[in-house]
Amino acid sequence: MQAVVQAVNPIIADAFALYLKTKNFHWHLSGPHFRDYHLLFDEQAEAILDSIDPLAERIRRIGGTTLRSISHVHQLQTITDNNEAFVKPLDMVKELLSGNRHIARQMREAMELCDAKRDHPTSNLLQEVLDATERRIWFLFEITQQTQ
Amino acid sequence: MQAVVQAVNPIIADAFALYLKTKNFHWHLSGPHFRDYHLLFDEQAEAILDSIDPLAERIRRIGGTTLRSISHVHQLQTITDNNEAFVKPLDMVKELLSGNRHIARQMREAMELCDAKRDHPTSNLLQEVLDATERRIWFLFEITQQTQ
Amino acid sequence: MQAVVQAVNPIIADAFALYLKTKNFHWHLSGPHFRDYHLLFDEQAEAILDSIDPLAERIRRIGGTTLRSISHVHQLQTITDNNEAFVKPLDMVKELLSGNRHIARQMREAMELCDAKRDHPTSNLLQEVLDATERRIWFLFEITQQTQ
Amino acid sequence: MQAVVQAVNPIIADAFALYLKTKNFHWHLSGPHFRDYHLLFDEQAEAILDSIDPLAERIRRIGGTTLRSISHVHQLQTITDNNEAFVKPLDMVKELLSGNRHIARQMREAMELCDAKRDHPTSNLLQEVLDATERRIWFLFEITQQTQ
Amino acid sequence: MQAVVQAVNPIIADAFALYLKTKNFHWHLSGPHFRDYHLLFDEQAEAILDSIDPLAERIRRIGGTTLRSISHVHQLQTITDNNEAFVKPLDMVKELLSGNRHIARQMREAMELCDAKRDHPTSNLLQEVLDATERRIWFLFEITQQTQ
Amino acid sequence: MQAVVQAVNPIIADAFALYLKTKNFHWHLSGPHFRDYHLLFDEQAEAILDSIDPLAERIRRIGGTTLRSISHVHQLQTITDNNEAFVKPLDMVKELLSGNRHIARQMREAMELCDAKRDHPTSNLLQEVLDATERRIWFLFEITQQTQ
Amino acid sequence: MQAVVQAVNPIIADAFALYLKTKNFHWHLSGPHFRDYHLLFDEQAEAILDSIDPLAERIRRIGGTTLRSISHVHQLQTITDNNEAFVKPLDMVKELLSGNRHIARQMREAMELCDAKRDHPTSNLLQEVLDATERRIWFLFEITQQTQ
Amino acid sequence: MQAVVQAVNPIIADAFALYLKTKNFHWHLSGPHFRDYHLLFDEQAEAILDSIDPLAERIRRIGGTTLRSISHVHQLQTITDNNEAFVKPLDMVKELLSGNRHIARQMREAMELCDAKRDHPTSNLLQEVLDATERRIWFLFEITQQTQ
Amino acid sequence: MQAVVQAVNPIIADAFALYLKTKNFHWHLSGPHFRDYHLLFDEQAEAILDSIDPLAERIRRIGGTTLRSISHVHQLQTITDNNEAFVKPLDMVKELLSGNRHIARQMREAMELCDAKRDHPTSNLLQEVLDATERRIWFLFEITQQTQ
Amino acid sequence: MQAVVQAVNPIIADAFALYLKTKNFHWHLSGPHFRDYHLLFDEQAEAILDSIDPLAERIRRIGGTTLRSISHVHQLQTITDNNEAFVKPLDMVKELLSGNRHIARQMREAMELCDAKRDHPTSNLLQEVLDATERRIWFLFEITQQTQ
Amino acid sequence: MQAVVQAVNPIIADAFALYLKTKNFHWHLSGPHFRDYHLLFDEQAEAILDSIDPLAERIRRIGGTTLRSISHVHQLQTITDNNEAFVKPLDMVKELLSGNRHIARQMREAMELCDAKRDHPTSNLLQEVLDATERRIWFLFEITQQTQ
Amino acid sequence: MQAVVQAVNPIIADAFALYLKTKNFHWHLSGPHFRDYHLLFDEQAEAILDSIDPLAERIRRIGGTTLRSISHVHQLQTITDNNEAFVKPLDMVKELLSGNRHIARQMREAMELCDAKRDHPTSNLLQEVLDATERRIWFLFEITQQTQ
């Protein structure tokens, strides 16, 4: 059980970090695509937040403990913060794409571990969260493509 | 304007810190009142989160910038984290009471400032957020009273 | 008809008095069960209030007149007010239990009268209100039991 | 704080008295405008009732105590009861107009006090309640005008 | 059972006749109260129609047969039709008042019969329908009162 | 205008007659398809009823008068009543099919008339009602087909 | 009170037994009417289940105790189980018809007892449950009729 | 196409003018029918506004341009403004009746034109808008009738 | 009737083909407008699909038969498929614009035919579908305009 | 009171003018951002319209009179109309930005006046409307920024 | 397939037994936590019942047969009944905790079997049901902890 | 990844083919079970359509391309079309049963492949779609059974 807990808690921490980064870009965006990306980032931030409570409660159900504070998040997160005063819209999209890809890789590894440990409900939950993450990756990737 | 921004951003940071602390206790609670306090902490965490986006977008409307990352929250927060492995239920209630009182004090000071700067919509928003905070304080305070 | 009117109007007056007493305890409660009983008293107060308009309009349909003012309520009510500054939670529960039992007795007597006078719709309405009152009595009674 | 509590509690008491008077007229109305005024009085009674719980809970949040019983209401109310067997529809409208104007005056005074005491959330709540009261006054006033 | 069937079917027939008369007045109304009474008659017609299917299905549940056609309604109805080209609004109200009082009398008699035959669910259903009918009577009666 | 009124009022009368016939069969049905046809007849009766108020109010908007009573319906209806004690399910379906075809023919004629008189909104309304009628015809027709 | 409790608890036990039998047939049905009866049995099972909690809580309100376990149900039930591997659809309908008629008889007897004991709210609740049961009987009976 | 555009744009302009006149009377009404007409005018204003966007977007779909500003409305409108400080309620009703009749006439002419130009969807939309307009005319006309 | 059937069935086939082409572009889109056009194409695909069942059922109501399979669609469709691996976003918009214009032309011709054959409900349905198609054309056309 | 009325009525007139200008651009937009800005302008127009009725009814509650007609709007409005046949999308955004900034300035001045006159509910309402206006300004401003 | 059926049917039987035991405690609870645990047991009973129909229908989809009667449940259940007249609240919680742990073990074994038999949809359904069961275990376990 | 794409795209193509075949039978059905099967086929067609977008978007998330046109569907589909003018209802059921069994087999094979390739979210999605397919198979199979 402890192995699953140690694999999932950093994912929750990164979800918090990515949530805040996505809100950061939602708040500080500029340019002609403002409304479109402002809505996109809000939907994606909402989707990330929706994954946190189920994952944390799942960890509690298998007897582990989970996140406790901002400093705890900071200590476990593996996604780098971006405190720049100005980020270009396309760079925002690219940075979120990179963050979501990073977290997706961690989920795939945690699923392998859960399956090895025969903790199927956790694995099942991670599959759903991964599917939602891959949806965000798809959207962000296509936006970065130069098409004309 | 800059003075208002500098007064409100730490409140948003503390709201994040208090949100995570309230979720922490929501997740790690024990004892005969489990369901009752588990629900209470979830309602209070939800109410705290609901105040963050309006405050952050308000800061943007008056031309300021707002929070960007977990490390930015960590740098601005004035509420102390609690990473203890076990906290007694009554101590959880007392610590949240103290945290909400702390953030209420900051809101009162920020409202004074807004009124002085004639930024009435921000003041109005803070009044609503303060009213919700004082509601949480009332609930948490009454729970700590020894009555029998 | 006049007999039915004279039997039902004091029930409406007592419903007002019990409604206000239940709100009183909803507002002035303390202790570890705060949220649980605060919600319980609010649900019960709401249920009491919901019985008032149907009973009063029923009296109007059979040609009687019904309550007119706070002083009219005060004159007809048979439930004693409690203006104490502090009441222990368990004493609140016991006092509401006693008030609901009192009003249930009056409803049973009024139903007998309605049946004797062949006013079946009023009797039918009182049966529904009595059933809801007996539900409140059950909840309040079980809470007062010492079980461990 | 005590000054605010002493200013707001009589308003709550008058709201109860006005609620019951409005229901009284809702129940005992006659004449060709029956359905129209019957609905109007019900909407207005509902709106008055909706102001009571927020005001009473607000008093609790600032540490005061609030209403406890019918006799407590009776002692604090400043609106006169009307226990007449028959009131003409237009006189009902005029009496409610006068009652709402009376309570609006008290709210304006209480708001001044709150602002002086820097209790902005209470002031803010009273502004909303006053706005709803002034809406009732407008409706009732226009109905009393002779137009043809 | 047959006695109950013979008592209830004419009530259903009269409900159809009263429904159509109420719609007639809903459609052919004039004068300054047009919107108010137009809505009132529609609400009352709707309420009458809502009683027909439950009563007819109730008759089927106890093994009887119920209404079959317009001519069947015509043969069983005891409410007189009004095919006048013009009816004054107040006369409309009075005629509906008289029709509802007529149907209420029949329901009271049918309830006596059901109780004598120990068919309680039919009696219970009639009590609810009678209560709704008495509500219509109250509204219509008060409108006809000269008050000023 | 008068020509349109004289064409539409018999359609409303037939809608009433067909509504009651469909309810008749809804109530007095038997056999293995009971639930399926019971629901079908109820849906169709509901659809027929829904056409009556718009048609009647349309007649009022163009200055005509419309139906007034059961006897008025009886006088204008062209659909034959069926007061038989027992009707086989398949015969019920066939009789409703015939009734709906009859009323569809009348609607087509009335539409021609409306177009000739340039009363397009009435024609438009009849088109929608006819479309719903043809849907009922389709369902009833297919049920009567011997397929195996 | 004890007499009412002893009359109602077997009805609750039979409701459980009939619920499970109806679900049994809902699950193991075959033949061309599959979807129609599958839905019918599900609606009826749902309606039976909906009667259990109100009846059991009613018994608690009058101070009695109610069902505790599968073995308790088994001991009190008077409806025979059917564990056959295959039941023809029409036989399913007939067996449910017989079961609902059995439980309706018990309800009528319990109602007599409640009225004799002046426990009107229980009687009132049983009337509503009986009405729903007689509706199920009507549906099931008509399906068993040979009509063509 | 241009002919259709030139026929429909003045209708949109008049809809704006009539909307504002109806709101004007909604706001400045007096007298015993205050609530009833206040609601009526609000419903009618809402219904008029609901026709504007579909008509304007329809003009865009057929390649035309539509209204641009208050001055553009003012230039195209054919309904006279009423800036009187006081208008009697009955005169308000009569003036709205006249305004709606005026706009209905324009719609009938525009429909003729659309049919001649074979632009059926625009004609279809105008039919629905005309039907709603004739409903308002019916209500307003009946209110002006002296009936007693 | 046969003529109407032969005119409408190819429209249904083209609606299927256009639905799939719109989904194709919804799925395979790239570039900075990804989210905005992705949503637009989904709304338009949904709107196209919504027109298919009413048109097909309408054909059945007038006694015709309609589409049966993918090969049947393929045989009747007049819109060219696009199986290219990559299409530029602006070319997607232009191709959908062309497809919708093509289908709109067919609808206008079918409406002429329906009117000639006096099948008004089919014509009426086509008017609504055409209006929705012209809305899609407007959106797609404006997107293709070079404006800056 | 008169000073408040004179300050608020021009704001209502400008809200009408800005509403129509925003709809103008909603209707006459072109280019690759068509759907995105079309929706944005519609949301903003809706938000502007939502402020008109509360402001106008507020003026009535304090005893003033408010707008009466298109010509009255035209006379009071301070926002310039734009009747150009073609406006570039970015110029539309800039012009709406300028209009919203203009109206925000007026609201700030009116709030000062209300506070000076101690009309707090009007001031409170203006704060909410100003906050919504500043949200529109933020969106429009960010769209005008050149970011890449 | 037969192995899966034989593994899942006892789980359904135990779900029925645990459902009834949870309702038993929901009905016969006492003490100061009455409302809180009364609601908790109801939520948990509801969650258990919600798992029964999907599991039973899943067994039917793979060609097996499932539960038929109370006696069938009794024969397959492995959870012991508790028919005691009085159970202390904390003992209720402990007994439900033990029952849920027992059923969770069975689900884990059945999932192993399904995976071995490559029946993935059944396994997937069991994972969801197990996750809900582990949630109940977590709640019940934390309540039994002595914390102060 | 490419292997998964090549396994899933033919399933999507068959889903389109089966959707259209199910709608075909929904539209061209006859006989006494018309309404029941008409609804069944519509529910099943809807369920098939609901699986297409998630499967196609899933393929895009893993970097593949998916269906583009009717001809693409036609080329990939493995379900045979049925363009017969008349199909007996029971043959319709049997043919849909066979089509759903065919597509279920393909899903099982694709799931094996996904598991081998460790693409768990796709496998998870296929499990849900397979479960829904097996539900349709169960319904269709039971209908084909001769039971009496």
C-alpha cells in the first residue's frame, strides 16, 4: 500500500501546482485570443481540480495519508513554477502542454505500480484521470501547430 | 491602485493556504463526529475556494497582477502550515477558527484601505467575503464551547 | 364549523410559537454537535412553518377567520416561551420534544372533532401535519436517550 | 457591537410583526382584486420572512444574541397590530405601506450606526434588505393612487 | 362497489362540464380584470382537469367502468351549460362559484357512501379533490364580495 | 375571418371528442399489450389536448368566438361516439386511426381556406397540429399491420 | 399501539418479498414483450420499495420496532417464494397479480385496525400505499385478459 | 433580397420603440391594477424583445445589414414616442394596443412581400412573430372593453 | 407524394454526409483557433444531425420509405467526400460553407415542390431546417472574410 | 433625491445606446474570430441590458421618473452612435472599450453623489453594475493588446 | 462464465443482507448522534442498493441467472443477521464496518477471477462497487477511533 | 499506437453502420409491437451513437487519425447493409442481435490488444462500450425467445 501512496501523493501535489499555473495564465492572458484561451484555461483548471479530491480520498481509503499544506505541496511537486511578469500566449500554451505531459507520464507509472500491487480501484481512477489529462494535451498540442 | 493590490494579494495567498489546511483536516479527521465535521470542513473549504477567483479577477480589473504559483502563494501567505501526522478533532476546529480570524482581520484592514482609495467595488466584494468568513468563525467558535 | 375553527386556530398559534422557539435554539446553540443540531432545528422549523399556511387557508375555506397578529398569536398560544440567555443543547432538545408532544396532543383532539363534524378534508390535512410532528418527536426523543 | 445588536433586533421583531400582518391580509382579503392582492401579499410576506434569518444570523456572527420567542417579538416590536374583523382592501394596502415605511426608516438609522461603528457587512446586508423594502413601498404606494 | 362507481362517474362528468365552462370563460372574458381572471380561470380549469384522470383510474381499480364519450358526459352531467354569446365578468365568477359548490356537494355525498362501503382509498382521493374544490370556491366567493 | 372561424371551431370540437375517446380506450383497455397501448393512448390524448387551447385562443385573436360547453362540442363534433361496454384492443387502434384521419382531412381543408383568406398564422398553427396528427396516424396504422 | 405494529410489520416483510420477486421476474424475463414487461416490473418493484421506508419509520414514530434482517423478513413474510429456473411471462404476471392481491387484503385489515385504535396517520399512509397496490393489480389483471 | 431587408428593418426599429414604450408604462404605472398591469407590460416587453434578435440575424443570413444605433432606430421607427409625465392606466393600454396593431399591419405586408420573393424562412419567422403580436392585441383590446 | 419522397431522401443522405464531414473536421483540426472551431464544428454537426430524424419520420408519415444503410446514403449523397490526410483550417471552413450552400439549394427546390403538391407540413419542416442551414452558412461565410 | 435621478438617468440612456452598439457589432462582425467575438458581444450586450431594469426601478423607488422612449434615450445619451457600413473587428473592440470606460466614469461620479446624499442602496446597486462594467473593460482591453 | 456467476451471486445476496442490516440500524438508532448516523446509514444503505441492479443485470448479460427470492438470498448470504432488540450506536458502526470489510474481500476475489476469465466489463463494474465499499469502510473506521 | 488505431477505427465504422441499420428498423417497423420496438430501436441507436465521439476523440488523443467520410465508413465497415424494402419485426430483432454480437467480438479483441500495448484508458473506454453493447444483446436475445 505504501508504494501506491508514495506514487500518488506527488501526482496530487503536481495537480495543485498545475492548477495554480493554469489559473495564473487564465488571469494574466492578453491578445486577440483572450476570451477563447481564458475560457480554455478555466475549463482545464477546473478539470485538474476535480481530480484532486477523488485521488486524495482514495489514498485515505487504502489507509495512507495525503497532502497537508502549501509547503507540503511545494516539497512534493515536480512541476517548475513560472513567476514571470509577462508570458506570451503561445508560450503559455506550450508550458501547460509540457506540464500536462509531465503529469501524464507520472500517472502511467503509478498505474503500472497499482496493477502490480493489485490495487485495481486506484488504477481505475488513475485511468480516468489520465484520459482527461490526455484530452488536455490533445487540445494544447493542436493549438501550438502552425497550420497556414 | 497599487496599495489595494498589495493588500488583497496576501489575502488570496492566505485563502489558498487556509483552503488546503481545511482540506487537510477534511481528509485526516477521526472520531465519532467524523461525518459531521468531514462535511463541515468540505463546505468551508468550498466557500474559501469560491472567494479566490472573484478576488483575483477583481485585481486584474483594476490593472494589477495577482498570484502565479505555489511558491508565490508560499512567499505571500501569513497563515502557518500544519504538517503534523495526527491532530485531534477539537484542535483542528480551533486551528481553523484561528486561521479564519486571522484572514478576517486582514480583510477588515483591506476594506479600510479600499474605502480610503475610493475603490468601492473591491470594498463591496471584500464585505461579502468577510461576511462568509465571519459565518465560518461563528460555526467553529460554537463547536469549541464546552456546554454540558 | 365554528367548533373546528376554535380547535384549529390555537394549533396555528402554537405552530408560530414553536417555530420561533425552534429558530431561537437554531440561532443560540453551542457545543460539539453545533452543525448537526443547527441543521436539525432549521429543518424542523421549516417543517413547522410549512404547516401554517395550509391550516390557515383551510380555516378560510370553511368560512372561519384565522390569526391576525403577534398579539393574537400570543393570546392563543399554549406553548410557554423560553427567554433564557443560555440553554444547554440537551435541554433545548428536551424542550422542543415537549413542545412537539404538546402540539401533537392538540392535533389528535382536533381530528376527533373534525371527524365528528364530518369535515374530512380538515381532518385529512391534520393527519398529514400530525405525521410530520410525530416524525420530529421521534428524532428528538432518540437524541435524548443515553446509549453508551 | 452592542449598539448594532440593539439597533437590529427591533428590526427583526418588526419584520415578524409585519410578516404576520401581511399574511393576515393575505388570508382575510375580499373583493374583485382578490387574486391579484392575495398573490401580492404572499410575495411580500415571503420577502419579509427571507430577511429574518440573515439578519438574526448576522447578529450572532458579531457576538450578539437575537430573538427568542413570541413574547420577545411582542416586547421589541414597534409596529402596531391590527386585530380588526374586517379591513377594506384599500385600507390593507395603506396599512402595509405605512408599516413598510416605518421599518425602512429604522433600517436607514441602523445603517448609519453600522457605518459609524465600521461594521460594513451588517451595513451591506441592511442595504439589500432596505432595497427590497423600498420595492414593496413603491408597489403599495402606486396601488393607492387614484388614477381615473 | 357498484354504488361507489355510480356516485363517482357523475362527478367526473360534471368535472368535464365545469372544465369546459371554465375554459369558455377563460377564452371569452373582457374588461379591466382581463389578465387577472384569465389566469385565474386557467389555473382553475387546469386543477379541475387534474382531478379527472385519478378519479377515472380509481374507478377502474375497483373494477368499474367510467366515461366513454362526449355524449356520455352529456348524459351524466348535472351542471347546466351556458352557451350565451356574452357574459359579464362578475356573472362568470358567480356561475363558476355556483358550479363548484354544486360539485362539492356531490363529493361530500360520495365520500359518505365510500366510508359506508369501507372503500377508503376512494374516499381519501375525494377528500383531496374536495379540498381543491373548496379552495376554488373560496377564491370565487371573495371576488364576488363588494368591499369598498 | 368568419369563414376561418367556422372552419376551425368544428376541428376543436372534434379534438375534444377524440380526446375523450382516446382516454376512454386508455381507461378500458385489456390484454397482453395493456401497458404499451395504455401509455400510447395517454401520450396521444395529451397531444390532442395540447392542440385545443392554441386553436381556441387563435380564434379569439382574429376576433371570433369559440367553444362554450359540452353541448356546444356535441353539436359541432363530426366524430361518432363509441359507448360500447367492450372494444377489442385492435378495434380500439383502428377506430382511433379512423378518427385521426378524419380530423386530418378537416385540417387540410381549413388550411386551404386560411391560405385563401391570407390568414397565415392560423395556417401555420394548423400545419403544426396536422403534423402531430399525421404522426399519430402513422403509429396507429403500423400497429394494425399484420407482419408475421 | 402494539396491535398496529403487529399488523404492519408483516406487510413490510411481504413488501420485501414481493419486491424481490418482482425484480426476479424483471431480470429473468423472455419473449416478444421483453422490454415492455421488463420496464413494467421495474416500475412496480420501485413502487413497492418506495412504500417500505415510510411504513417502517411510521412504526418507529408510534414507538414500535420494525424489521431487522433477511431472516426476520423470511420469518414474517406470508408470500411464497418462487425459485423456479424458468417461468413463462404470463405466469409471471399472474403470480405478481396474486402477490399484490394478497398484500392488498392485509393492508385493508390493518387499516380497519388502525381506525379502531384511532391511529389515523398510519391509516392514512396505508390508504396511499393500498391505492398504489390496487393500481398495480389493475395493470397486471388487464394484461392477463384474453382479448382477441 | 433588398426588398425584404427594407421591409423588415423598420419592423425591428418599431419593435425597439414599442419595447421602450412598454417598459416606460411598466415603470410609470399607477392605480389599483398596478401589479397586474405592471406584470402584463413586463411580459409583453419581454415578448417584443425576444423577436428582435431572430429578425435581425435573419436579415444577416440573407445578406442584408440591420440596425446599428439609437439614432438608426429613431430614423426608421414609425411608432410615435410618448414622453408625457403622466399617462392614465387605461390610456397606456389603449396606446400599446394601437402600437401593436400598427406593427402587426407592417408584418402582414412584409409577409406578402417575402412570399412574393419566395423567401419562406423569413415569412415563417414573421408568422410566428405576428401570432405573438396578435396575442398582445387580444389581451390589450379586452382590457379596454367596458363590461359592467 | 412520391415526388416529395424523391426530393427529400437525397437531402437526408446529404445531411448524413455533411454531418460526417463536419465531425471529420471537428476531429482533425489544428492551429491557434483549435478550441473555437472545434466547438463550432461540433455545434454545427449536432444541428445537422437534429434535422435527420424529423425529416425521415416526416417521409414515413406521408407513406414513403427513407434511408436504410451506409450504402444507401452513399448512393443518394451529392456532397463529395474529402478523405485528405491534412486540410488547412480555413479550407475546412470553406468546404463546409460550400456543402451547406449546396444542401440549402436542394431544400429550396424541395420546398417549391412541396408547395406545388400542397404538402404544407413537409414544407414547414423544410423551412425550419433551411433557416438553421442559412445560419450555419452565415457563420462560416463571415469566418472566411479577410478583415484586417 | 432629484440629484441622484439626474445622475442615473443618463447612465440608463447610455446603457441603451451601448447595448444597441454592442448588438450592432454582434450582428455585423466578420473574420476568423467571428464566432468568438460574436459570442463575446452577445454576453456583453446581455449584461448591459440586465443592468437597465434594476436601475430604472431603483429610480422609481426613490420617487423619480425614468426613461420613456427612443427619443428620450437619444436626448440623454452621451455615447456617440456609429452608423458605419463596415467596421474592422479590432476597431469594434476598441470602440466598445471606449464606450464602457465612458460609462464606468459616469457610474463612479454617480456613486460619489449617492454617498453624499446618503442613498446607500442606489450606491450599492451602482457598485455591482460598475464591477460588471470593469469586467467588460478588462476583457476588451486584453483583446486589443498585441502579444506576439 | 459459470465461475463468474457463482462468484458474483453471493455478493449480491450479501449486498441485500447488508442493505437490510444498515436500514435496521438506520431505523433503530438512539443517542446524541441520532440525526448524523441516521443520515449516514441511509446514505450507505442507498449506495449498497444502487450496486445490486447493475450486478444482477451484468450476470444476465453474460448468460447467467441471478437472485430469485428472500429464501434465495438467505441461502447464499455469508453475512450474519443481527436480530437483537437493542444495539449500542458504536456497536452498530463496528458491525457495519465488519460487514463492509467482509463484502470487500469477496469483491477482490471475484475481480481476480473475472480478470483470469478475461471478463473485463464485470471486473470493471466490481472495481467501481469496491471503491464505493472502501469509502464506506473509511467513514465507519474513522468513526470508531477514540480521538480525545 | 498504430495497432490500437487500426483496431478501433473499424469499430467506429461498424458503429456508424449499425446506428444507421437500427434507425432504418426504427423508421420502417410494423405490427402490434410497433411503439415498443420503435422506442427500443431508438434507445439503442442513441446508445450506439453516444459511443462514437468518445472513441474517435480517444484515437486523436493517442495521435492517430480517425474516420473522415461516408465512403471511409463504407470501406472500413464489416457489418453488412440491409436494403430490403420489407423486413419482418422478428427478423429485424435477429439482425440487430447479430450485428451487436459482431461488434462485441471486435471490441473484445481490441481490448486484448490495448492491454498488450499498455494503453489502459482506451481499454477502459472499450470496456464501458462493450458493457453497453452486451446490454443491447441481452435485450434483443430475450425478445427472440419463444416463451409460450
